[in-house]
Amino acid sequence: MRRVVVTGMGLISPLGNDPGAVFDRLLAGESGIRRLPESFNPRLTSRIVAPATFAGETRFPAARLRMLDRVSQFALAACADALADSQLALGALDKNEIGVAIGTGMGGAHATDDGYQRVYEQHSDRVPPFTVLLAMTNAAASWIGIEHGLRGPNLTYSTACSSSAVAIGEAARRIAHGEARMMIAGGTEAPLTFGTLKAWEALKTLAEEDAANPAASCKPFALNRTGLVLGEGAAILVLEDAEHAKARGARVHAEVAGYGLATDTEHITRPSIAGQAKAMTLALASAGIAPAEIGYINAHGTGTQANDAVETAAIKEAFGDAARGCPISSTKSMHGHLLGAAGALEFIVAILALQRGFVPPTAHLRLRDPECDLDYVAEGARAIDAPMAVMSNSFAFGGTNAVLIARRA
């Protein structure tokens, strides 16, 4: 099978839109989480979110914006940046061999929310004519393919919070098995609408506001954690056959060395130790490396009571004695939970940790939960010896657990 490498990375995130600068802010423990102003909608109870640093009008002409939900704007912008980072000359390539794989949990939530408000609140008999095209889940992947003329496989994965990790893993498999030479892979999510936030309120999984510091409201692995913080953004990677990358003299960020996919069958929302541990074990096996060779784990670490305790137990089951020697952090404490885009953003963070030899902290972890007793890098950023490989965990409502491993190229 072909080896698969990452040659380009782009993102839109609550901490900025340049991967290196975002990583620097994570190392510094900076947070993109904040309180929505009352003007957003006074009927909203949970007001802590992680909005992206992004203005669509600076990236797209007005006529184009009418055809693009915010979720597609994010994806197209992050894709353009990833392609620029890869220094690809697309015009010289066979575009039949280049595909797209994008993960999103909710698709065009802004178009959907706007349509419902017009019909049910404003009692309008009309919605914008492009509502279906804006809202459909595969819109972001389709627009990337259209924008760049990519005629390889065009795929959309929607497995809730593991969507983009699944997209990256499945895209890598396409290349490894010779079905594509390159894949544009990652995820995008734009869930910060009134309707979506009210729906998440009803689930009672959103974090309570930290009265002293709203930016510190998400506290993964802490005894006083209260829930997750919804974020928005996109993260896109250019995946490439290693021999193709070498032939064109590409700069390689890392190798996509391992991918594990396992499904819980216990409950639609409750996580499973066995399912998460199996996904990690499968990823390690596919990479052909031992747990002790993993130098850092970017945890799923949502900040909910159930997830963090279960993930701790699952890491112990999958890693055995090596679990206590591995630094682990949840960067959701600073950029929030990007749902379907979370896995791709966190995989980029893990790759940058691999490159830089520094691990970002789990911010706001001051009161430790005895059940979450692994090395969660609570003290701040940490320098580590040059690791061979890093892991990124992505788990989801519905039970789809996806784990990615990056290795030095």
C-alpha cells in the first residue's frame, strides 16, 4: 500500500486562521471562548461559545456569498490556505486523481435556521431560493470540488463529533489503496445559530459560565467541569501519496501513519470505554507502533462529566502501563468543541506538536478529578523530546470513535 503524507494545512478557528499562530496561542494558554452579547438573542440561556475569527465578505464577493452558507465559506477558505501551504500547482496535475473528503455534523445550519425563522416566526410564505443548496450536508465538499475542478471521489462524512477525523482517515485509505493520488480532507462546522444553541441547551451538555472568567468556562478533566463549549470553524489538510510528494519536492508536515475506527453499541449519547479503547488499539496496530512510542495524545476531552472519565479509562485500557508516561491534553479548553470539524483541527494541533516538540496544555485544569488521573499537562505548555508519533482522539454521539496517528515523515 502507498504511504500517505500531509503536505498542506489550513484552518479557520476561534484562535485565528494561521496554523502556526494558533498553535502559539494554544501554547500560551490563550482562549477563544467568550460570552455572546445580549443582542445575539435575549432568549438564549447558555451564552458561552467559541466563534471563529472570520468575515466572509473579506474572502468572497457578495454574489458568491448568497450561494454559500457560513459552513461552506469556512471550508473554502481553509482549503485555499491548505493548498497554498502545499505549494501545489493544480493546473499541472491530473484532477481525476484528486478527491475531496469533508466531515460535518450539521451542514448548513445558518441556512436551515434562517428558513425556519422566516416560516415559523415571521410567517413568511417564502424562503431564499438557494436554501436547499446552502443547507445540504455535502455542500462544502461539493463547492471545494467545483472551485478547484477536482474530479476524483467527492465524499461527505457526518458522524457527529468524529466526522472530520473519519473524513481524514477514509481519505488516507483512498490514497493508500490507489484510488486517488491526493485528497483534500478535513471538516467544517458553523453551529452558532439561535436554533442550534437552543437544541444543545436542551441536551444539558453545555458548560456553565465561569463567573470570574468566561474564557475559562471549559475545564476538561477537572473535578469542577460542567460541560462543553460549542465552537465553529474549519480545518483542511492536503493528503498526498508520499512518492508523489517526494517527486514534486513537496514539504511534508507528517505521515498519516494510523487510523482506527470502532463503534459503540451501548447508547446514543453515553460513551463507551471498550469502543474508545478499540479505536485507539486499531490505530496503533495500523501504524505498527507500540503505545510507548506515542509522544502526545490530543484527547477528545469535551469537558462533560461522562466523556472525560470514560476517555481516561479508555486510554488506560488501550495503552496499559504506557498510559501514565504519555502527555495528554484537551485543547477544546481553549478553542471549544467544533463538532464535525473538531477532529481535523485537533489533528493539525497534534502534527504541530510533533513538529515543534512542544505540547499545549489542558487550560483551566486547577481542581483535578481523581478519576481523571493521567498526565493532562495542567501546568502549561511543555517541551518534550522529539516524539516519533502523536495521536488524536475523536469520539461522537452515535458511538463512532475515530483515532488518527501522525508520524514523522
